[in-house]
Amino acid sequence: MDKSRPAAPSRRRLLSLAAATGVATALGGLPAFTATAAPQRPTDSTPLKGSSRNRLWWQAPADEHSMIEQGLPVGNGRLGALASNDPGRELLLITDATMWTGGLNDTLDSDGQFPYGRDDFGSFTLLARLTVDIPDHDLSAVSGYRRTLDLAQGVIGTSYVRSGVTYERQVFASRPDDAIVLHFTQSGGGRYTGTVTLDGTHEETVQGTSFGAAFPNGLRYGAAVKAYGTGGSVRVKGALIEFSGCKDLTVVVSGGTNYAPDAASHYRDPSLDPEKLARTKVAAAAAHPADTLLRTHVADHKALFEQLDLSLGTSSAEQRSLDTWERIRARARDDVPDPELEAAYLQFGRYLMISGSRGSLPLNLQGLWLDGNDPDWMGDYHTDINIQMNYWMADRAGLSQSFDALTDYCLAQFPSWRKLTHDLFNDPRNRYRNSTGKVAGWAVAFSTNIHGGSGWWWHPAGNAWLCASLWEHYEFTRSRSHLTRIYPLLKSACEFWEARLITTTLPGTSKEVLVDDSDWSPEHGPQDAKGITYAQELVWALFDNYRTAARELKKDSAYAKTIGGLQDRLYLPKVSERTGWLEEWMSPDNLGETTHRHLSPLIGLFPGDRIRPDESTPPEIVKGATALLTARGMESFGWANAWRSLCWARLKNAENAYQLIVNNLRPSTDGGNGSAPNLFDIYEVEKGRGIFQIDANFGTPAAMIEMLLYSRPGHLELLPALPDAWAKSGSVTGVGARGGFVVDLRWRDGRPTEAYIRSVGGRTTTVAYGRSSRTVTLKPGASVTLRDFTR
Amino acid sequence: MRSSSYAPTAPARRSLRALLVLALTAATAAALPSAQAATPTPTTAAATSAASTSALAAKPYMGWSSWSMQSSKYPGLNPDGDYSYLTEKNVLKQADALAAKLKPFGYEYVNLDAGWWMDQAWKPGFDAYGRQKADPGRFPRGMKPVADHIHGKGLKAGIYLPVGLQKEAYGEGKVPIWNAGDCTTADVVYGDLRTTNGWDSAYKLDFSDPCAQKYVDSQARLFADWGYDFLKLDGVGPGSGKNGDQYDNVADVAAWNKAIAATGRPIHLEVSWSLDIGRIADWKKYSNGWRIDTDVECYCNTLVSWENSVDDRWDDLPGWTRHAGPGGWNDLDSLDVGNGDMDGLTKAERQSYATLWAIAKSPLYTGDDLTKLDSYGVSLLTNREVIALNQGSMPPARPITPSDPQQVWAAKNADGSYTVALFNLADRPAAVSADWAALGFTGKAAVRDLWNRENLGTYKDKVTQALPAHGSRLFTVTPRGTALTTTGYEAEAAANTLGGNASVADCPACSGGKKVGNLYVGGSLRFNDVVVAKAGTYQVKVAYVSGDPRSVEVSANGNGPTSHKFPSTGDWGTAETVSVPVSLKAGANTITFDSGSGYAPDIDRIDVPKSS
């Protein structure tokens, strides 16, 4: 956790630390939707004002049928919504991260793999739908419409003029008050008249202002709404709230489920009545004026948001005059860098992470946001890139606290994953079973749900990749408590591989090596390949990390030695003489799709760190990796572009890394790959049909940070891949560095002018720029400022 | 009316429309002088209609038509079978409602559509002279009392006929023609009984025999005697999905023009449907209005639907725009915006529908149930400022931007202000801007919102509004700035670079007498030295010629192209302009028009504002 991290001398930062600590304490097996302590209210009463740098804006609201491209997201880490901001009909599609159908899903299909349907495996679904109808404010009747998303404050704003009166509305999702708040105000003598409607999306019956129901899987859920205003009347009438002649209006909505992150209780808290709790929560929030709720929320949100600040340069007045969507289109059309837009895109990713990953389940394929109950791939957790990519940004971009949701998830699923592995993995019908006949530890399939279950095909190396992410968080934070928590997962994954690895003799030699059994390199080529690079690299990293963990925790030294022995015998990939590429399948032949989206064989380049463009790696390996990355191309899906960008950043090819970011900033049209008007990344499933997949919204910012700072324990490198577009001048503060540091960095004319390095647990590190390097030794909490960098 | 028991089925309509487009492409109408103004000027070309000498169609007519409700499958409308809504009782009920609710706003025609001579099984009835006879089931008192009742309300009465001699009236050629000596039906049609009209439901009249004119005279006489003030002549070709000599009904329309004149009663003659724009001179000469497009009705569970086919008009109308004027108007078909759910449209769609009809100066006749207008429908049908645009001296508006999903139409009013409509034809909300530069001025302008009846204040450089899906805004923009100064670049200038098959061609209507054409499949035109002082987005006015709507990719300085669809200029001898936003840098720029893989308009010249 963040406890060792020094707070900047601001009250907000102190507040954030308190909040973050509170989160960690609250999570010991308690349900995600639970009674919370009275929020700490800020005493500051100065007017809130954001900065245009961190504000996105649009000149049109969302269409009810295009919410995933046009709706604006809010979220308090658990409870989320997409808002349409239509003047005459505000629509919120409300989600709770735990609102899932399905179950343990422990009956395999005839091929020994997992079922993957919405009833058996399950799906992430909507919690509720809230509409606020204001009939006189039809969009065709208002002028000067504008809506904004203030990333720094975490507030959606809408304003427009109707018959000379300016109407404004704010929507935000408060974590301290555990509710979504809509606040409608006006200046000029206007009045609000209309209705508030709360509906379920699963055919629930709404009684008055709340509803409660249960899925066939036993998950209970509920939501409640409360409205209050001044100057007019607000009253409940049947299943509606009618308001009439109000000078201002506040609508508070909350809801959740009785999901509990605990395998022992089968992921339920039977004592929790979600509808009742939701009613309690909205009543508690409604006891306060909207302004108090807003200030409480903004203080909470800003504390996290301000942990990183970024400038990539200055945009032109012309660029600044455009709304976000026009700007996205102009960026693509004119191919002129728009550094402020590019920085805002990164901050949007951070906004999504703060909004979508705090105190509940981790971000799934759609983060926390839905426009219907049938998201592609169930809106689940994909373990062969997507969930990992979602969290590459967290530590790098100053949001270490948001990472905890992933750790909590893995730990809560672990007992169930282990049991399913024990019971099902060596099913004779499973083509990926261990031919050794042994089974131990845990494994997952390509998809996982929230019920301890898996979906689709077994994915042996998925455990190692999840462990790599968990381990990397430790490297960034040096949090001993985190290491202690994840250690059982790492060890159990090692046990799985100890049972699975098979011995083979390398052709033409007598050298015996250990390789992965029959497996599928995601998600192309042969489905029964042995020794796929993807698994070899991940298992090598798993073993390496486990040994370090055991050493640092002074545990299991004998077992660590055993694992070290296995690691020494692991086969590692070579470069194909035929293709010149790093091999993917222990074969000189290209057995898959040359430009395939996945970069599985390059996992040792990124997120792994075994392949480095320096003396530590044989040059032919770097060359083979570069050749493979080149062959994979520069045009793919958003997340695939982000991964490519990260790899090019690792290879210090700034312009390729940047181009891939630019590619993701292209506007999505007709469902094509790119950014939607709301900046959600769109994945083209088929021609003309694009869906939202959030990973690129996090992977792309991760790449941007990786271009500014490379780190591994004991070594930092400043501006490893700074593109010309950002070179003139810029700065970033709060970047996490592996090894336990946080770095602030300024640059001018492509060169660092100042680096401020704080230890959050790290002690000694080299700090390099170009070919020059210096060594810094700090005590935890101490800092140093470095200047005078030359290449 | 288009559909009937012998009408083509719905899917055929699209292919018919495609044929029409091909016909338009091939058409070579006489070149007309074209104004190079940014927007149509108030001095509309004088219509050549014979009728223009009278007061007929001095303004687009307003009223009600029976067809939308007849053609709909909306529950309860046609309980006695398809098209059964048309009865004396229903017509008079609607006439009464029109008189009570809409007459004060200028609505005056009550028009009966197809079927007044058909029984509920759609079997026609004729008098002893082969003329359509009132069906006693529908109109038990005959047609005259209907007209009398309508007149009694201070309204005008309209009636309907398909063109030609209906097959069932032929009577083996022995039926005498009224007041025509020995003429019989055998004498009025061709000996080979060739069929005509959009449904092939009639034998084509052969006007080389004077008996044919006598037959038309006899029908006109009947309508005059009954007291009708309006005739919709339907199924007229070329058009109505047909072309070729057999379906050329220009002689029929001319005969009707003559026959009506002979009655001495002013009867408005409207021809229908999807008329061939290549014969516009004839339609103007002989009629008071022409349906430019297919039916607006959807023949479904509502009266109309957005996609089938309200939204076609935005693309199909621009080629016709300049032909509208006193005496003859572009008829966009019924305006069904008054009934809410029964219309089959969203509120935004209803407003856009009413906006286009009003600014196009289309006749404004609703097909709604006037006894059940909702309040929003009433507000759309009775907005006096909007009606004034349609009925006043303003010329019809036309697009001043390309026909992209977000588009702007405008017309210059006599007082120097502009009527400006913003449209968002996309399926989701979008911001739409009208740039003053595209109207030809710069600086500030006052904006009045006509639908909302309020002044929005003063806007600099442009007005931008958020529009719902399929939405619109309608403004009067009064310039407070100065005229825009521009620099012109001729497409044919030697300094430009032509790519692919692009070539310079003569063009009498074009600036400099030349244009660049053959912009197809890789053809391109690059202006090489477009100089501006400051970087910015410029509204580049493009003069072009395009007999049908065509797209072109526009780019500056080799950057990413933006595809824009240019509206039809109606033929290949007329130039029009649209303004295209182009992002330019300070100093010299290139601007490229590239056909891409399709067919692009011919380019005459561009005018680049001196400031963005």
C-alpha cells in the first residue's frame, strides 16, 4: 500500500492518504456494497474551479441508443453510470461492478473446456436506469448547449439556455457518500418541472422510489432514488417522482448487490438487503445540500487525480477552440500534434481508473460501463492481455491505490480457482491437461467471472501473467503487506508449473530443457504446441519473481531453491533462422497470422523485462524481437496498438511508439477502430460493428508514460522514447517507478532539465539519460533533485 | 397516390428510383444561366408556366390530402379494406377540422386522392362517356356536394385522376366521348392499346386524333361543373418510375392545361410522381407543381417513416430548387407532422420535415388526421413565421454546405437577412454550425430562432447548436458584419495539377467558361498555391457542376481527406456552390479534390476567404 509514500505538503494529499488507507482496511472480506462511515466533509468553501487543461467538452448530448460512444462515464470505483446529458431527458445507465449473472460454472463441456454463456459463466449487466424528464427542455428548443467532463474534479457539467434562462446540471459519483448525484440549477428565474424515473433492466417491479430483486444465481441487488429541491414541489407518485416549479433539484441514486469477495461464503453476504441499504444511503446523502455532496466528492476525487500532473507541450489556439470530438477528428485529418489533447487522453484514462477501480471488483473488458445487458465477451475478465493491460497504467500513472481491486479480486477468487484446477484441469477431455498426470496449484481459463469460475478454454499461462501483474505492483510500491498478500498466489502458481512442465531434448543436441505442455499461443496458430514462447517467458518470470519474493519474505527457502532449479532448465526462445523473428512456437516457421493482434511471443519485451535493448540481452534476441514487432505492423485494435507502442517504447523507438498512440486517437467511424466521441476505445468486431473495450484507454496512457520513464528495480531511464511531438517542453509529476520510487520530470528541447526522485521504499538506483548515468541512494521517504543531464 | 391494386410492390420502388437517377445522369437539359452567389437571391427566375399569368400557385398551396391516411395500415384507419378511408364522411370531417384549426394560417385546399371512383374492392366506375364516376359507397351524393360543402367552409376542393384512359373505361372502344361528335374511346387511344402511366393502368392517349383532347376536355368540364379547384394528375411520366415514349405523358399534361383553360374555371394542375427533371421545362409550362420524389408515405403501420422515405428529400431536392417559383413549385409530398405516434416520427424528425418543406417552398399539405392533431403538431403546422417563409417572397433555400450528415441550407431574404436551417441527418445527436463565411459575410449577426420564436442574440463568425438525431434548427440570421472578401482560383488554371483522367472542359455556365471534369476513379484536381495569411479553418466556397449527388475527397497539403457529398445541380449545365471547411496553414497551401474510387462532381472554381 501507499503508507510509506511521503505526502506532498498539501492538505488534500493528506486526505487522500487517509482515504486510501481506509479503503485498504475496509476490504478484509467485507462485501463491496456496505454501510460506510460518515464521510469526512471538507471545510473549504471557496468556489470550485477546474482547469481547461483537464476538461473535455462537447457540443451535443448523447443519443439514448449511442450511449457507449457518446455517454459520459462517472463512477465511484464500484457504482458507475453513463450519462446522456440530454436537456429534456437525462438518462443514466447505472452499473455496479458486482452485478453479474452466472455462477461457478464447474461443469465442463464435452471438450473438457468451460461453458461460456450468460447463464452458466455469466455476464456483467446493468443495475438500473434512471431518467429525469424535463419536457420543456427538448434539445430542439435550447441553445448554446455544452457539456463538459472535468477530469480533475470528477464532474460532468451540462449547460444550455432556454428562453433566456441558463440551466446547468452536474452529475458525479461520490465515493464518500456512495451515491450518484445529479444537481440541476439555473440562473435567470427558470424552473424545473418534470419526472424522475428509476427502473431496473431485468424486468423488476419498481415500488415507489426503489426496487430489489435477485438473479437465479442468488445474487440480490437493489437500487433507490431520492429527489429534493427548492422553490417548488417534489413528490412521489406511483413509480415516479414528480417535481414541479423547482428552482433547483437534486437527485441522489444508489444501489448495489450482496456480492461478497469471499469464496467461503460462495460470494454472497446473506445478511445484506441491497434495496434497504440503497434506501439508507440515498436518505443519508439527501440530508445534505448538493453543494456539500459535491465538495466532499471533489476533495476525494482530486486527491487521487492530483497524484500525477502532465504537460506534453502547448496546443494552438485553433486546436483549443475545438470541442473534444472536433479535436480528435482534426488531429487525425491534419496530422498535427495536439499535445494538450494527447495529455488529456492520458488523464481521461486516469479518470476512468479512479472512477472504475476502487474498493470493489477490478475493471473488466468494459471497465465499469455498459449500455445493455449483453456486452460482448460478457464484459468479463480476459486473462490473456486485457485485465493485465487495464492495470499497467495504475502504478505508472500515480494511481497505485486503484491497483488493489485487482489484488483483492485474485485473492478472493484464488480458493475457487485452485479447487476447479484440482477437480477439472486434468480432465481427460482437456487437450491442455498435464501429460505428467500431476496437477497442483491454480490455473484459470481465458475468461474469469466473479463467482470463482472460468469460461471458454483453459489458459495455463494465465496464472503466471496475473502473478506478473501482482508482482509488478510490488516492484512499484515496495509494499510489504502487498507482497505478503500475493505470496500464496505466486507460490501456488509455481506449484502448478512444477506439476506441468515436461522435459524435452532440444533437436540436434543432448540438452534437456523444461517446456510448457500442449498449449495455445493467444489466440492464433496451433492449439497443441509445446514450449510456446508466451508460456516459457511468463513461467520464467514467475519463477524469478517467486524466488525474490521468498527471499524478501524469508520464507520457503527450500522450495525457492527447487523453483530456481526449474527456472535454470526452462527453455527460452531463440530467433528463427527462417523468418528472422523471435520464435513463437519453438518452430522456425510462422504458424500463425503475421499481423496478429497479440504480441504473445514478445511478452518478454513488455510487460516482461527479460529482453532489453542493452548489453544484458544478446543483440540477436533484440533484433529478432524487433523484427517480429515490425512484422506485426502498426495497424491493429486499440489494445493491440497500445501493446505495440509499449514494446516500441522499450526498444526506444519514439516515433513508432508515438504513431501507435496517434492511431488510437483516430476517430472511430462506422464502428471502426479508434476513439469514440466520448474517447472510449472502440474495437471493430466486424465491419460496421464496433464495441467498447476499455483496455486501450488504459494501455495507451501506460505507453505514454513508458515513453517518458523506463524503470526496473535499481535502474531508471529518463525520456527513453520521447517523440518529436512532445520534445519541445513538458513535464510530468508523480510517475511511479519500479524499484520503489516516484519521479517528477521536466524537459526542454528533448532533454531532461530536472528530475525529482522520491523513494517510496526504494533505496539505490541508477538514473540514466542516454548514455550517461548516475547512482542515487535514498532512504524511504527521502528525495533528491537531479539536473544537468547530457547525453 | 402511388400504390394501388396494380401498383408495384414496395421493394420495386428503390430500383425504380435507381433508374430515375440514371436518367438524370444522362439528361442534357439546356444550360441555364446560374448565379454565382453564395445563396439563391430573392429574384427568383420567372416561371414560364402558362398558369403563372393567373393567380394559381402564386404561392405554394396549403391544405390537406386524403392519401396518407388511405395508404396507412395504422389500426382503425381503413377498416373496410385498403384505401377505404376515402369517403364523403371522412373528407368532410377533415374539411371541417381544417376550416376550424388551420384555415386561419393559410391552409385552404381539401384534396381527395385516388379512389373516389373506386368501390371498396378497388373496382372502378365510369359514366356513359368513359369518365370516372363517383363511387356510391364512398360518395353517395356524388362529388359536387362534397365540393360545395368544402366551399361552404371557405376552402377549396381538390380531385384526382390517373393519366390516360383507364383500361376499364375502354368498353371495347365503343364508349362515346362526351360532346365530341362521333368520337369513341377507340379514337382516343393508340390502335395497339399501348399502356401508360406509373402502374400501366391506362391506355395511352393518342393526341394525333382530336378526339383525345376532347376526352380530356370532357373530364375537365366535369370537374369544373362539380366545382373543383385542384387536380392531381398522377402516374405521369417520364417519371412515376417509368420512361420511354410509351410513358411520356407531356402531351397529356399539355392537354389538361388546355382543357382546364377552356373550362374558364381556375383549376390548379399538380403532376405526380417522381417527375423526370430532364423535362422540367414542360412541367413548368403546363402545370402548377410537380412531385419531385417518390411517395412520402411508408405504406406501413404509420403514415410515414423517416427512412421510407422522408429523408430522401435532402438529397433529391437540391437539383430541383432553382426551378421553383410563382406558378409552379417543387412538391415534396404530404407533410405528416401533426399526429405524433401515427405519423411514425420523432419530434425532432417532425420538426426537420416541416423545416425542409417550408424552406424549400414546397406546397404544405398535411395528410394527418386533423381531428387528432397533438399540440406539438399544431405548433409545427401553425408557426406563422415559418409559414411566412414558405408563402412569402423568399426564394427556396438550398444547401450551402455539402450534403453531409450535418448540413446547412440557406436562402437570402429580400431584406438582406438569411433564412438558415441546420440539419443533423445522422442517427445520433451532433453539433451543427452555420458559418457566416458560407453565407458570404464576416463578423457578427443576430440570430432569431423561428421554431422557438425567440431571439438568441448575436453570434460572431458562426452559430453552433446541438441537434438531436434527425433534428433541425431554423433561424433568421441578420448580418451585422461586413461582406466576405475572398480570393478566387479557377479549376482550369494552368498552375493546377490534374491527376488520373481529369481534364479541362468547356462550361458556358462556369466562371471563365471552363471547368475540370472527368474526376472519376482516381481523377484529381490540385490547386497548388492557395495562399492565406493565417493558419485556420477556412470556409472554401466551391463552384461545381454535378447532375446527380456526388462525393469528393477534399484535403489540404496532402493531409487526410474528408469526403463530402455535393448536392446535385440538377443537370450538367448548371453550376452551384457549397462551402467546405478546409484547414490551411499560413502561407502557401495545396487543396486537392480527389474522386477516390467513385465519381466526383466537375469543379469550376474555389473562392478562399481572406480570413478564417
